[in-house]
Amino acid sequence: MPQFFLNKRLILLLVSMIVLVALIGFSLKDRQLTWPEQFLKDTTGFVQLIFHKPAQLVAGFFENINDIKNTYKENKLLKERLEEYVTLEAQVQTLKKENENLRALLHKTESLRDFIPIQATVIGRNPERWRETIIVNKGEQHGVKKDMAVITPEGLVGKVQHASQFTSTVQLLSALDQNSRISAYVQGKENVFGLIEGYDEKRRELLLKEIPFDAKVKKKQKVLTSGLGGIFPKGLPIGEVTKVEPDQYGLTKVVYVKPFANLYDIDDVIIVKRKIDETLQEKEEAE
């Protein structure tokens, strides 16, 4: 009995394999599909077509969102880098300007043979009196006194108006009046002397007055301190001539002088101390 069942199972397995091979061969055979098969195939293709497009759109939508997120992160990172670059560039420009100013100051210091230079930095400026005064970080403890000339590498910017122990207030050239005149001269084959006693706000130029009517003064000529006033040293550059016209009475000339120094942008200055003053002070102290 058991032997019969074993043979029966073996026969059933063989028959199944034959049927399977037959079905495979039947499916691979190039034959005409019946209409139920065609209907089922067309229906399946139509359903696939319906769901394929929306699925593709949804997949593309989420893919676009992901791309947008990545783009946003990249843009944010690039903006941060750009801000860092702008900051660094501004710092480089500031350092470059400071370096140029310090080099120019050093060169100017070495050329002031007859004077004792006191280097100072601007530490304050009143917005309401921007064109009138500046405050520097050197005072009486550093040898600064009232009426000392104050220059930059470009030229004269003003004089010490008041000196405290550790700081000083500097009156700028743009705040000059008849009570704070500067003895100056126009450099040429024959020097022409006069007094700087005023400032034209519209032209942003100094007024050099008391020029003889017959004096020959031309544009582009340089104007320097004469040293005759007993306060400023001789030969400090002030500016250049831009215009010459008769005064209101027609007896003398008025010369417009454009300052060499930028009076509206000052960072570092040199306070000029005349050696002759230093010598006199030493003699007084010795006596």
C-alpha cells in the first residue's frame, strides 16, 4: 500500500511538470489573442496610463520641492559667504588706508627736520560742528600747546585751539575767521604774501586776502605757510590757487585756495612743535 502511494505521488509530479512545460510553450507561441485576453490587456494598459501620469507628476513635485530646499540652503550659504567676503573686503580696505596713512605720516615725520612732530589720532568729532573742530588723543602731557600747527601728509588742517592734559581740540581751517588768521604766501618766482582769514562754504575753499593788486597770481600755484606770524612753521603746504578776483574795494586781491588735505575725513594727524620753541623752553627751565 505505501509503495502504491509513492508511485502515485511520483506520477502526479511528472504530470504536473508536463502540464507546466506545455503551458510555458503555449504562452511563448506566437498566436492570436482571444477577445477576453485582448480586453484584459487593453484595460490593464489604460489603467496604467491613468495612474502613471499623476504618479509621475506627484513624484516630480516632491523632487522639485527637494531641489528648492537644496537651492535655498545653497543660496543661504552663499549669502553668508558673500557677507563674510564684503566684511573682509571692507576690513582690507580700512587696513590698507590706515597703512597708507601711517606710511605717509612716517615719511612726513622724517621730512620735518626743523620741527618736533607729535603723532596723534582723531578720537572725537561733533556732528553739529563737523567742519569746525576735531579732538585728538594727545595733550599737554605729550608736549602739545595752544596754537600749534596740525597737519596730515597732504597738508595743513588747522591749529590747536585748546590743550588739556591728555587730549586736545583742533580748530580746522574751515572754521578760520579774522581772529585766527594764518600768514601764508603763494609760491612762485616771486613769492606773494597774504593772510588766510576766511572760508567759502559753497566752494569749500580758503580765502587768502591782503594780496597786492599788482601781484601776479595764477591758478594751480601752491600756497604755503610763511612762518611770519610767529605761530606756524614756514613751508607747511596749505593748498593751491583756484581763483583770483579783486576785493570789494578794488584795492587788493582775494585768492581762493583749495586745501590739499581733506578736512571732512581725518583719521591721523601730526601736531607740529617748532624746535625753536623747545629750545627756548629748555633755556627757561635751566634758568
